[in-house]
Amino acid sequence: MSSKTEKSFASSRWENEGGAMRPHSEEVGMVQKLAEYGITAVPLMVYEWSGYRYTNRNDAIAAAERSVQ
């Protein structure tokens, strides 16, 4: 097997196992719009307690403390 064939085989095998896929055309358009406007994604920490989600850790702690009293 040539190097080129091996790379092609490895690539297709990876995609068959749930690896990289070509992005959907709408997703490509959305990525371009985000870049055009300078919009970036920012990771967000979310705290979960008793089925509720909080973006502020102090609120999550306060809710948990209220349940104990």
C-alpha cells in the first residue's frame, strides 16, 4: 500500500468510527458570519445542584444552604 493510499484509508477509517466529518454547509456559513462580526465563543462554568443550574457559584451555594435550614 502506498503512503497516499494508507493516509486515505486511515482517514476514512477514522470517519467511520465517528471521527472528523465535513461540516454541514449551514454550519460553515454560521462560522463565517461569526468571524465576520468578530464574535467568539467563551467557555461558561455552570454549577448544578438538585436539578437547578447556576452560572454564579454563590447562588448555587446559597440555594444549597437554604435547603439545609
